[in-house]
Amino acid sequence: MVKVCQSTIIDAPIDEVWAILRDFNGHDRWHPAIAFSEIEGGEPVDAVGSVRHFRLKDGGESREQLLALSDKDRRLSYCLLEAPLPLMGYVASVRLKPVTDGNATFWEWRSEFHPPAHRRDELVKLVTESIYQAGFAAVRNLLRRRSTGSLVEQRTPRAAVAPVPSASISRVASTTDQAATTRAIVVERYGGPEELQLRVIGLPPPAPNEVQIRHTFVGVNFIDVYCRTGYFDLLQPPGVPGMEAAGVIEAVGSAVSGFSIGDRVAYACPPVGAYAERRNMAPELLVSLSDDISDEIAAAGLLKGVSASFLLHDVHAVKPGEIVLIHAAAGGVGQLLVQWARHLGATVIATVSSDEKARIVERLGAHHVIVYSRENFAEAVMRLTNGAGADVAYDAVGNDTFAGSLAALAVRGHLISFGQASGPVGSWDIGQFSSKSITISRPNYAHYTDTPEKLGPHINRFFAALRQGVIRIGVPRQYNLAQAADAHRDLETRNTTGALVIKV
Amino acid sequence: MTKVYVSSVIPAPAAEVWKLVRNFNGLPGWAPFVAESRIEHNAQADQIGCIRNFTLKDGGRIRERLLALSDYDLSCSYAILESPMAVENYVATLSLTPITDGNVTLAEWQAEFDCEPDREAALVQQIGDSVFQTALTGLKHRFGR
């Protein structure tokens, strides 16, 4: 026997919630899985023993019998008599409790049943997510629509008290009558990794110019940290972070051409929203995946690969014989830059924070590796180049390395600052750059990738480099959706090498 | 018989909240109006029947007997033996329920007691707001909200 228990807080008075739930025949008006319901034999809806006969959206039919109903305890129990799924011996109860501190409602939905062993996990997941969690979200939406009379968010003081279902989350949610839902990581306010909270949010059908994607793998990137902390304003709380994923198209808007249900796709672009099981988005920047590119590699490598492509070809066109300095060389983009710059004929000097990472970068083909925690890397670069310095420095570390990168440059060298993992680089007097005629670039991913015309060449170049073995993407470190905060912690503490992905 | 019921959402997993709440001698750690507490006769704080003897910051003293403690149900019941509140047959239960959505906790605190009819409204207000809700708010603050 398995037991399932899910609970939530609904930001509405208990009597309003109970009025919805005590109607044993009313679930077809709020639950997204149910198309139509009727009570057999014309029994009263609140007669214990009555049977509801209902049809599911997917066509299946079920019958359930009311076993107990208590207005005193605000509890009802029911059992399944017939169902299209083997939920053997299924008995469920719903109960509500008042949250007096804020006038909200605690709702618990639990059940016991005997699934066939080989379908146990699948059925538990279905009951947990598609019935209970989806039901929570649907009732929340129903009450919100009623209370506001419009789709405008209404923030009440108690929304701040009840931490779970505040009205602000509902704004992310669907506004359609038959709302489906998806699990997603929601950032309710800018802050640390703990602000990455797993939630069930509404997901409307795709708009005419959108497709709906079921993600298989989601890429975790440092830009997601900047979105979470508010350093970049690409994410407005409450919002779902993430700009990179791979998956399968599940629905196509009426105005979309060129994509079909079942297509394997990946993307690495705004708007944010990738940390979710499903999402809707415009298809302009979607990339079709061929059979030889796995979802995992696409999610792990697309954003980093496209970044490496424009950093090495557009921001600075690396030429054979150039000295290229690459910081954080064992990181996600760093590993690609090392392999690709070497392939382009450059002499690669890589910096890393530990001996372990040094070995990784050496295996990738770096000509020289500097452990910068042990050695002044600017002096080391000058020594390795006989005082000439680096022609170009790729620096996403920021505060800790910026000054050293400037010192390590050759005359007419080019410093490309494309991140600040250790903090902002601060203010600099550009007059002093004349001492070596230095060029500084501060590229923004979007400006190199925000149209199909700009993005296309980088995609083609990246996939070609993968196929030819010019670059290899190591097996990414995997997390599940609920571990998104752990992924960010690992990324921020520089505990990682290579790419991080969330397996959905 | 008069009843009081108060509940709050505590922004932490139930197991974490229970670590604090289960300590029958632990009120000074989270209830803002409690100055100090001890368990009489050197009994253990989780021994059913033990008596906590605690002093309020306003000087009042209360003795309460532990009637039930369940690590399975996450609940704790106790009776008042002595207090400045002039209540009789006072039995209260503090219980926790996990909220799976967000991994937080519903804390419920309820009491039943007898008292003089003309003092009922004031006692309900005092116990419900000044004691239970104030303590639950203190509990919330312990977990950062």
C-alpha cells in the first residue's frame, strides 16, 4: 500500500474554500483534469453514499463514492469505484483547517491505495501532481478570479504572512479557465539560493505565436545567479529563472510555422523561465536538435557554446599564434574556450583555482596552466611570454582578476570582461589604458544572439565544432528540479567543473 | 467549557519546528513573554507527567503538567496546575502539521477551560492573542520571518 499526502495554504477564508470542496459534484468546475461530472440516481450531492460519475479530459471515465462528509471538521472522504487506472483500493480524504493568523486555509489531501508494483512510482506521481497539486492550483486560481473580479493582482497584507500561495505567485499562473499546471522554481524576491523555491504554477495553452515545450534538461548558468540576485533585471519577481534548456514540443500555437509537436528543440535565450517542467515561448530562437546531439549535451552546452563562439569569433577574432589568457578555465565556458582557442591555433594560458582543476584544463589542451591561488598570474603570463603579455584575456571572474588581466596584456592587447563571478570590476580611469593601448570589451549575450540572423551562425559553428570533436562537453553534473538551490550554491562557491544541468 | 483555537504558518520544515516545540522546558527560547523555565524534581522534559514551572516577564508564575507528547503526531498536550489567569480544567494542545507545498509547517494551538462567565471573553482574547498568537509569532521569528 502507498500513502500520498499533499498540503498547501490557500489565501482565502476557510468557509470559501470549503464551499467549493464540499460540493462532491463540483470538481468539474475547478479541477483541470475533469471534463464533466454528475451524481448518479439524482441523489443529493451531500448525501453520504452518493456516487459521482465523471469523465476526464483525456476521455477516461471514473466513479467515486462519498464515504464521509463533515461540516464540523470540514473533512470529506471518498473512494474510487471504477477508474481507467489501477488505483486499487483508493480511499482519499480532504480536510481543511483555518489559519487564524491571516485568515487563510490549510488544505490537506491524502489517500491510500494499492498500485501494481511496476506502476507504483508513476501512479504516485500522477496522484501527487496531476490530481492533488493541480487541484490546489486550480482552486487558488478560481478564488483569485472571484476575489479580484479581474486578472489584476491584488496583494493583501496576509499574502506576506502565508508563505506558500501568495497572490503574487498566481500572477505567474494561468488565467485560463481550464488551467493546467507545471512544477517550476519560482523566485519570489531577489536574494540567495534559498529564494529558489519549488512550486506548482499555472501554465496556459500556448498563445498563437508560441509553442509549449516539455523540458528534459535545463542548463544552469551563472547568469541565472545574476537574475536571482537582481544584478540583472531579466527576471522580475515573482518569476521563473533559467535561459537554457532542451526538450520536446508538446503544443504549437495556431500562428506558428516550422515546428511540430514532437520536435526536439533547445534554446539559450531570454525571456527567463527555463527552471520548469514545461513552458511556453516564442519559437524564433529555438534550435532544432539533430539525432546526434543529445538533450543533455544541448542543455549543458548551448548557452556556453554560443558564448564561446561569439567570444572567439566576433568579440575578438582569435588568430593563429595569438597568446590567449583564459580565466576560470575549468568552468563551463572556460573549458570550451580552452579547447576552441587551441583549435584556432592560439597559445592558451589558462588560470584555475586548484591543482585538480589544473589537471582537467591540461587534459583539454591548455599550453600553460596557472593556479592563481598560489602564483601571481600576471607575473606568470609575462614570464611565459618572455615579457610580451597576452594578446587577448577572457575574464569572467571580475573583481579578483580584472587588474591582473590588465597587467598581463600585451601592447594593443584586448581584455574581454564577460562576467563578474567574484564581484563587479569597479571603476577605472581609462587614461591609464594608453600605457599599452588597451581595448576593453564588455559583451552582452543578448546583443550577439537576439535574432535568428545573429544566432544562426553561432549555432551552426557550435554544433559543427561538437561533431568534429573540436570541443567536447564533459558529462554535466546533474540535479533535479528541487535541488536548484544546491546547484546555485555549488556554482557560486566555485565547487564545480564543467556544466551543471537540472534533469527534469 | 470555553475553547480557544489559533493557528499560524511557520516558515520551516515541521521536523525543524518540532525540535523547538517538543522541548517542554524550552518556552524561553521562543515565547517572547517567558523569562525562565525549569522542570520540577529534575525530571526529563519529555517525561509524561513532568511539571514545567516558568516565570513570565511580567512576573507571573505558571505550573503546567505534560499530559501527552507524540513524536509521531508532532503534538504536545498539557494542563495548567497553577496560574494567575483563574482558569479551571485547562487543557491545551500544540500540534504541528507539515505543509508539503513549500515544505513549511502549520502550527495549531488550542485550549479548553472553564471560567467565570463574565471573564470568558477577556480570557479568550488574552489566551488566544496575547499568549498563543504571540508565541507562534515568536516561533516564526525564530525561523527568520
